[in-house]
Amino acid sequence: MNSLLTNKINEIKKEYKNNKYVFIPQNVVIDLIKQLGAEEKDINTLIEYGDYLAQDPTLSFRHSRTGRYLFDNDIETISRLEYQPFVLTEEDGFIREDSGAQRHFRALDDRWQSNTAYQALLKLKMLLIQGNTFTPRHLTDQQSPKSISTVFHLRLIAQPDSLSELSIEGVHKDGVDHTMIVTMNKHNVKDNTGALRVHSPQEAIGTPWQEINPENVLYEHNNAQYLDVLLIADNELNHSGTPIFTHDNKNQAYQDFMVLLSRYPTVDAHPSHKFDSINAHPDLPLTLYLNQSVA
């Protein structure tokens, strides 16, 4: 990687380490992912991939797909892992009626993993969390050189004269070490709705969006643009989203996000350990080399 890319990554990593969250605006993200191999045509098409999502297994107003990846710091590669059910518990900081349940999402397919902009976002996430350690998550192997990353591409849909909750669980954690939220496409979303919020630990898990204490909001981002990035130390701080509303009440609205969740591998006693396979995906193999970038 060239020195300009390395310096900018290190600058962002330092802010992340100091504040336990960092916002990276669209223009910076685009510059970084281009240096990490993203082609212009793929940046222009990735925004539309929300149109290819499937009905979410839990939420009627959400479409989704997911994929699992291994970030291996020893050999500096990213590889696609086999499918596993997804489980979040109350102990992970996720309080909802399906806490602890096994959820089965449709897979991100070749459309995503052959897209160089998507590949570059995976590389960016790995670079930003390398060496950035925070309070250890319970029952994970903090000495491992490997990190397991689950990627969700999500579309939240609001019908006319109604809202769509960005996070119906209210203030929450994602049960990982690092949560990276990437704004994707949106349509007919009313201004200043669908905001992302970062909260101090003083804001209780499960607090509804309309009941939060403003004094506990460390950061709020409204009217996000395509490829704006918010990175949060998930075991240190809490986060939430406000609902989206339609701008034109004659038509539905939607807002798309890509959420990249990364944590160390679990130990045997962790509730999700049996779903923590690091076997390669048999049908959708992918290996990316972190040191491959564009000059």
C-alpha cells in the first residue's frame, strides 16, 4: 500500500481508538476504496444491490442478505466462510423478542463478492480494526490473529403514513468487537429521519429511540450519503437508529445499509460457539489479499 493510503488509514484508526467511534464521510471512503481496488463502475452499481435482497426472516418491513468472512491477520487475507445461523442474545446487548433465536438469512451471492467496491469495503474494515483493541468481549479468544466478520446488507421499508424502525430493539449492541455501518441507497426518505446514533454506556440497552437522554448521545448522523461510514467499538458504546418516514406520502420509502460485524472467535462456552465455523464456503469461495491495492 502506498504511504498516502497508509497515513490516512492510521489517522482514522487513531481517532477511532481515542473516541471509540469514528465517522468517515463519503468522499474519504470513495478515495480509500479506490486505492484498495474499487473500480468506478462497481461503485456505481453497488448502490443498487438493495434491489436484490430477500424478505428478512424476522422483520416484515426489512429485506436482507448476509455473508461470513474470515479476516486472517497472520497471512493478511480475507476469505468467505460457510453459512451458519445467526444468533444474538440479551447477554450480547440485544434485547428483542427473537433474542437467542437462530435466524437464517439468505446469502450474499456472486453479485456482491465479484464487485470490487464491495471487496474494497471488506479490506477497509480489516485495515481499520487491525491492532485496534478495546474492552474484550466475554468468552472470545482475544489472542487469536483471526477475526470473524458477518456482513449484512439491509433494506428498511416505510409505507405511506407509517414509519419503519431502524432498530426496533432500541439502544443496543451487536455482540461483536467492531460494528461498521455503511450507508447505501435510499429513496423517498424524509429529511432528518433514519438517523444513526452512538450512545454512551449510560444509555440503557433497550431504551426506545423516542426516550433516549440527549446527554447520552455522543454522535448523531442525519441525512447520510451513499458510502458514509460509521465505525463503533461495539463492546464499549451503544448505538441505535431513529425510524424512517416517507417524504412523499403517496409512495413507500426505503433506506439501505451494509453492516459489517467483526469479533474474535468464540471459546467453547460462548452461546454461539457451535455457529462459529471457520470452514471455507463450499459454493461461494473468495480470497482477497489485503496488500493488493491500486497505486
